[in-house]
Amino acid sequence: MTVRTFALPLASLLGLLAIWQGLALWAATPALPNPLEVAQAFGRETASGRLPAQLGITLARLAVSFVLAMSLGTALGILLGRRRTLDRLFDPWLVIFLNVPALVSIILCYVWLGLGEAAAIAAVVINKLPNVVVTLREGTRALDGDLAEMAQTYRFGRWKTLRHVIWPQLFPYLMVAARNGLALIWKIILVVELLGRGNGMGYQLHLFFQLFDVAGILAYTAAFVAVIQLLELTLLKPMETRAQCWQR
Amino acid sequence: MTALSIEIRRKRYPARGPGPERTAIENLSIAAANGEFLCLVGPSGCGKTTLLHLIAGLDADFEGSIDTGTAGPPRIGYVFQEPRLLPWRTVRQNIELALPETGPDRGTLIDSLLRAMDLQDAAHQYPRRLSLGMSRRAALVRAFALEPDLLLMDEPLVSLDAPTARRIRELLVRVWLERPHTVIYVTHDLREAIALADRLVFLKSSPAAVLHQVTVNIPRGRRGEAEIEAFRQHLVEEHPEIRELL
């Protein structure tokens, strides 16, 4: 890695900050606080412990619904990818679920399951699940039949086949599902919290909205984006690099 | 003593899309003695690969029976037409993964095979970084290292340069002589077949069936270019019907 790989994104971020500062100066309204005010709001919220607490709650919900959606979706996707009849049977369901607006499924979950934690998690999972299923179904369909035959002739057995033949082929699809999933769940979970929970980032943002505290909103947004980038850089990226080392 | 006995009444491929139903193999019977080296010779597309698939047990959808003559399921080494290595495992891992979990330690055998194939430096490389020839050789090591009861080979030396192909042929015969096992070797190269086989089995195409069988009676130590060519000439003169296969 050269200095350049960092220098350009850094310069670009500084540019964005400069434009923001300029706009804030020009507009001179509480609706658009400048970067310093947002940083102050960030410091205040962090010092009071409110930001870490709310962020933690949202992250916990995110983790649970992410794991549920990924594991369920992977299992279903592989199943539909392997069984043609099942696929034909459930494909219309998938299309419907893919097209139900997130807001509708969130409202329905709260109506049917009550304003509880289970409903919140279910709403996120239902929104994410079809995406994972479709991606993994694609990956399963693309599995290499030649390698499967090789594994069968050399009697790999179930576990060896799964670990050394199937998993490396599905991994890129899992990464895609995980990336898209994270981005999607982030967005949905806030709406879920806003509509039916008494804590979490979504709830807090709603509160700021009612107080017209734009600096607070932007401070929480910054924390949010930073956490996602951290996950990407420390978890997803290294995993991917390690798994792709066999490619030219 | 017949070890391998193949009786295929019919192997059909169902109609798919616009293509009609196709009979790939009909009334084909081949028997091989234990430890015999058979070469199947026939034009490309005549169903040789299909036949190997059936023998390997990869496709059970056919009329007839295949008896490998072993008590349990046989240990089969299959060298496919393409190398079929796992691209995300190194050459050495590919070879080791194909071995049974239990059994003797084959580390030294793998080492010597890799050396014989001139692959010792590539053992820890990923297959994508190898040339096709090297990948083919790695696939051969994988099959040999298993010490199979039955070795199936589907034109394994295609696209290798002549000296390499000859070296691998010699190695193949050496490995086979050291530890006799039944070999079914598919090729469309008659000279190669004569150099390797105990017996040649000529197949006709669509649907595949045995046209003719010839025992190669040149002693193994004396199969030079000249002897092979003489045998080939003689064969083609004696059996004009196989000429069109070649």
C-alpha cells in the first residue's frame, strides 16, 4: 500500500467537510449546523453515555437479525438452488416478499406480534431474508458439477465436500449477501425502532427530530457510518482477502 | 479370473430442449482381468467419456450392470479430461484431499510422484497459477497417490507436448508395473494406445459398442517407435474396419 491509497480518500473527505462548512456559513441557519457543532454534539452525547448506549442497543438488534437472516436465508437459498420443484413452488412467494415495501412488513409485524422486541427482529429479518435467499440460490445454481463429480469419485464424503468443494464456491455469494445485508438492515432497523421501540438509534433520531436538533442527528449519523466502515475494514475485507488468495 | 465386467444394454440421454433422445451406448460388453491395462480407442464423441462415468458410478441411469469384482466399493482413481483440481486448494492439498481418511501414510509416495512429474516446486501453488500441462500432471499424481484398484483415464495426455507425454506414459507404466491394478485408458491416439495397453478395445460411435479387440503382443520392454508403427500398420491392414475410427 502506498501513501496514495490513503491520501486520495482523505483529501476527498476533507473536501466534503470544506463544502459542508461553506454551505453552513452561507446558509447560517440552525437547520444546517457546521462540522464543529456536530463534533461538539458528538462529544456531548458520547460523554453523557447516551450515544454509546443507544448505538449498542441498535447494534445488538442488528447482530441478532443479521445472523438470523443470513443463516435462514442461506439454508433456504441452497435448498431452492438444489431442488427445482421447490424452487418453482416458492419462487412466486419470493417475488412477493421481495416487493413488499419495508414499511408495510414492519407495520404488519408490530400489528400481529405486538410492539415488542420479537416483532422488531422479525420485521428486519423478513425484509432481509428474500435477498439472501435469492443470492444464495444463484450461488448454488452456479456450483461446479465437474468438481462435484470429482469429489464423488474420490469419495470426499459429506463433510469434506461441504468444506472443500461447496463452501469456497458459495463464499463470494455469502460475502455479497452479507455486504448488501448490512447496508439494508442498517436502514430498516432505524425505521423499526422509530415506529415501535422506546430505545435505540431510530428512537433517538426521532427524538432529535422532534426537538429539531440537527447537530444531534448528524452526530449519530456519523457514529453510525463510522461503525459500518469499521466492520467493513476489520471484518469483511480481511475475510475476503484471505479467502481470495488462490485467485491470480 | 475376470475382475471387471461391464455389460451395458443401453444408455440413453433423454431429449433436452430441441435435441431428441439420444442413445449413447448400446449392447456394449467389456471384461478386464485383474490388473489388465485396457485402452479404449474410438473417434471423439463416441461415448467413451459416458462409459467411464458409468464405470465410476457417477451415473446410475442405464440398463445393464457393471461389476468391478471387488468385495466392497472399489477405490477408483479417475483422471478426467480436464484436470478438475480445486482452485482454492494447493496442488498438495488437492492430492491429499482425494486420499481416504484412514489408510497408510502416503506422504513419501506423494513426494516421489511429485518429483517424477516434475512438480516438486509447484506443490504449494494454487492451480490457477499453473499451466494446463502442470495441472494435468497434478491430476495424474492425485489419481496415482490413491493407489487405486481401478484407474480410469480419459485422454489424460491431450495437449501435453510430445516429450512430456512420453515421460508421463513411461511413468504410468512404471507405476502400474510396480503395483498392478486394472486400468481403463481412453484415447483416440492409436500409437499411444499400442505403447500402453495389454489389449486394445476399438469402439464404434453413436451408439457406442465394441467393434473389435486386439491383444498387443509386443513385450513391454520393446515398444519403441518402430515396433509400434509396425504393429499399427499390420493392424490397419488386417482390420480395415477400424481404419475409419482413426
